[in-house]
Amino acid sequence: MNAIQIFALVFVLWMTYFSFLHFRRGEFSFWEFSFWQIIWLGMAFVVFFPQSINVVFEKLHFARAFDLLTVVGILILFGATFRNYVIVRRTDKRLEDLVRKIALK
Amino acid sequence: MKTIAIMPAFNENERLQQVVREVSSLVDHIVIVDDGSKSALSDQLVSNSSVTILRHIINLGKGAAMKTGVLWSISHNYEVAVFIDADGQHDPNEIPVLLQPILENRADIVFGVRKFHGRMPFVARFGNFILTAAMQVLYRIQVEDTQSGYRALRLSASEQIMWTSPRYSVETEMIVNAGKHKIPYVQVPITTIYHDKYKGTTIIDGIRIMINLLAWRFL
């Protein structure tokens, strides 16, 4: 096992612990917990068996696995940013409606 | 026509009492929207039957406070509202001038237009010039002072005029909505009073308003 694999393993265990903690506290549903668990286990699998994704990046014409990782990472970041934006807007609107409702009571 | 003054206020203690005293003789009622002030304004104002104080439990912004005031006024059957700042930047004696075009059925919304003189901070003058020009180019609406908050509104037109901006874009959005729905409007000259040049719209607000102007036009 090389250094990057040890680092990845620690990271995966750490995130698994946090996902489980949120699940036990009732902040994650079983499906949310399962979703994140699949992500962490998938990461662990790729770190230990890097050649397993060769077939993916060859089909997508990426020269290196790292390129694929970068593109996927950026897409996820944009997706997450959009989702956060929507949630903040919705929360803002709800907060405004609630504060107004209390004021007009 | 039943008239009401809507006064959004945030941590405004110094001049509020005097403004309320001056305004109360010129309208039928006053609604002060305390927009999450540190200490509730209702504790500081002398109780008065012609004044209603609504309190936002947290600060939402001027636009949101104005909207709360409008909704309260409509639900209490007021017909014409005048928006006036609580910090004494607007001369209450000019309320009749703002109300007159609506009472004479010449307009549904009246915009107060300030004279831009040297006492007004340069940033405010420059920002207003840019926003006014942008408004004319983008919306073909000729309002000479897009950022003045001293306005009167016939409340039956409030549905078309109603804004979504919770903060300082509210003044601009009102003009945009008036233009979109072809609401008859009149501009009247008002006095420019600046007590504190660090209060009110900031450069960041100005940039935000500009972005909103473009978004409302093209998106």
C-alpha cells in the first residue's frame, strides 16, 4: 500500500464515520446515508484499483485518469454551487414570508 | 381618499420621533416598519393612535419593510401610500406635493426627484447618474432620479408595481415595473437632505442594482 492509498483510506473511513453520525442523529435518511456511503466506497475502490477506471477514460478519450477526475470534479462543483444557490434563495424567501407573517399578526 | 405614510426604519432613534410628529398631520395614518432594529422602536416612540408599528424580528432590508407596510395598508383599506424615510432625509412638508397628482387622478405613482447639488456625496451623484442613464437606455423610462425613495403610490396599482427586491434595488424595480405595466407616473421636485453621507445605498448596492437592471431586461 502506498502513501496516497493510506491517505485515501483514512479519508474514506473519516467520511464514513461522519455519514453514519448524521444518519444516527436523524439528519440523513437511510437513502441519503446509502448514497454517500456508495460515493465513499467507490472512491476507496478507485484508489485501491486505479486500473478499474481505465476503460471509462479510454472510452471518453481522456489521456489520463487525472483529467477525467478534474472534469468530473468541476462538474460536481458547478452542480453543488447551483443547488446551494437554489436552497439559499428558497430559504431567503421563506424567511422573508415568515418574518412578514409575524409582523402582520 | 384614505392616505397613509409607510416608513421603513432600522436603528433609527434620533430623528424618528420628530419625523413622525411632522408627518402625522399630513396623512390619515402612519405605519412604521421596524426592520429588526437592535432595540424595538415601539419601546422608544410615544404611543399614538395614528401610528402603527410593525416589527420584523430580523433585518430583511428596506424593500421587504416597504412591502410589509404596503400589505398592511391594503388590508386596512388605505388607498394612497407615501413612502418616507425615517432618518429625516425627506421633508414631510412635501407630502402634499407627492400626493396631489394621485388625488387629482393624474398618476398612479409619483416619484420625488432630488436636485443634485454639491452637498450630496459624489458617489451618490455619480451612481444615480449612471443608473438613470442605464434605465433610459434599457427601459426607455425617463425618471430623473431613480434612487430617491420619496414616492407616493395608489395602492390599487400596487399589484403591478410590487417588487421582489428585499434591499436597495426596490426603488429601481418600482420604476421598471411601472414602465412594464405602463402605469401613469409623474415626477415632482423634492428637497435633498443629507444628514449622514455614510448611510443609505453603497457602491456595492449600486453594482447590484446595475446587475439587476440587466437581468430584469434580458433574462
